[in-house]
Amino acid sequence: MTGAQTPATPASKARLHMFAPQWGGNVSETAGELPGLSVITHGDVAAALEAAAKEANGVLIVEQDASFDLVELLIHVSQTHPDLPGIVIGQNVPVLAVKHIISMARWDMLDAPVRSQSLEEAVAHVCRKDTTSGDGTGKCWTVTSSVGGAGATLVAVELAYQISQRESANNVCLVDLNFFDGACASYLNCPSNLNQSALTQSADRIDDALLQAFISRHKNGIHLLSAPRSDRLWSTIKPEAILKVLDVACATYDHVIIDLPRWPAPWNAAVVTGSDEVIVMSELTVPALHAARYRAEELEDLSDGVAQPRILLNRMTKKVFGNAVTVAQAEEAIGRPVYGTVSSDWEAALASVNFGQAVSQAKPGNRISKDVETLISALEGGAEATGQIIKARKSA
């Protein structure tokens, strides 16, 4: 869900190499409505792949079918033809296949039957050339908690605020995916404008104009995408609609910060797989640390090993004596390195939520905001371990 892109190859210059036993006629007829778009039908998926890979403007279209393993095909394409654009059509595409499609920059999915507008947009999307400059444009960072009250929302809001205050690459959208008890809007004291019913409709209807209609604009510069708390439509929200919202947001904003609940959801795997960074918040208690370990392992499994969650310890104190857990002990408990820490500053956190502001606004110069500033620098600079982040903070 990242990367600035050049204009797409016009549909008229793309040749679709298709293997679609059931929906081939529908795709051919639909493609005929788009001027100059040519379609070649193949008898098996291997022939379609070989033909598409040989053409500079070839696009592979495959239908979910029992004659081949879609996941194996996607893995093969990603390894042998990483720049080949492709589209998967059909219904009930396996979750593991969806995760691979999300991780592939030039692939998309379409429901069957295929409509002309959807096909045109999908072809334009997959034919774009990735030209990411590496300066952080279009980055997607996901923050989630190991236990309730670990501070994921506070940190997500502070991340979004600090990025919004920069001189460049400061266009940021904060997305609250907790539809049960999300608190981003409450933390910022602004309305939740996202209508959950829009997420139960076809993903083809979601575009930048619709996204902007749902955005709440905070006076501090954050654009918030949040729905009112409700579980009424939870079971009918479509994962592809969530993913389309995030894709549009990543194409519109320099940074997208996602507050992801720890509760299971059908779209969690794709969200985590498509994120550039995944941060797991934990407190310095043994139960929370154990939960952080399980949460990190869960996210790795959901993403099929694509995601590499970062553990962030919240509410660090300066106590020299006492029964506080140390970072070294925390690393031993979770069985992996701690990426960074956030200091305990109750007064600053309380002022933040009471005034509907980010921590940096409510109490400038506090320890929490300094640690989050260090975290941003570490994530953008590629720091890999706690020691490097602490050293960077001392140097600053």
C-alpha cells in the first residue's frame, strides 16, 4: 500500500493474456467495450503466463480455478516475473492468495462478473510503474496493542501529529479500524464521519472523492478516518472495501497511520501484509509481555512471514530500584529484541486526552513526544535495535 507511481499505461496499449474457464466470455465482452484493448485467451494458466511475460505491455488475467494452485502461481510470479502486472478474477479467493496479491505491487483483484469500469481501472492500476524515491512518501505504519490500555491509540495519534507538523512529506491520514470501541476520534475530540454502510458495498465505488467525504479534519493538521462505534454492521463489512480505502489513502497521503485493534477481523492479514511497519505496543508487565510475544507471532503468521512486528514498550520509568521489569528482562520474556521505548508521563497523557490534542500540543517538550520523535527517526532511518534508538536519542 505504498509508493508514488507514474501515470498508468493506457488500457488501449495493454494486451490481456487470459485463462478464465468460467468468466472468459464475460471478460472478453467487457474488454470489447474499452477501445483498443485486446484479449488473448489461453487454454491453461502456464501458457497465459508465458505469453504475458514475453510482451512489454502484457497483462496476465487468471481466474480462481481448481485446475491450478493460485497461491503457488502467485509465489512463482513474484519470484520469476516480479514486474509482470496481473489481475485475479473470481469469487471466494483464498485468504492466503489475497495476502500475496496485496504484497505484489502490480496485481489486483476483481469480482465476477467483471464490469467495464472496474476492468479499466484495474488495468490502469496494475500497469503503473513504481517510482518510489525512498523518502518516506506513501508509507503505511500500523500500530496495535498486545493488551487493552497499552497506549496504541495515544502513540498513533502522536505519530500522525508529529508527521503533520513537518515541512515536507507532512500529508498524513490517521485511520481507526477499531469499529467496536475505537478511540482516535475521542482522543482528538472530533467527529467520526466514516459511514460503516459504505464498507458493506462494492469496493469499486470507493475513490478519493468518497474518501475525502468521510475524512474529519482536525485543526492540528491530522486527517482522521474513523467510524462511529457500532457492531451492527460488523459482520457485513467487506475486507476488499477496507483494502480499497487503505489503497486510496496511501495513494493520496504521504503517510497513513493505522490504529489496528487486537481483535480478529477478516481484513487484518491483508492490512498487516501491506503495511511498511507494524508496531506492537506493550506495557512492562509480565502478562502484557507474554501477550506481546503472542501478538507478534500472530501477525507474522497472518502475513505469511511478510510482516516483521516491532515491539515498543510503553510507560518506561526512571526507577533505579524496585520491582520494575527491565528491557533486558522484557526481551527475555518475549524472545525477541525490543525495538524502542516510550517514557511514562502521566500528566502529559492526561492533558492530551482532556484537551483533544496530541501529546506534543497539550504539553510541549514532554518525554512521550520526545520518544515518539526518536521512534519516527528510527523507523525512517532503518534502525534495527533498541540500542541504536537509545544511542540516537542521547546524541540528539
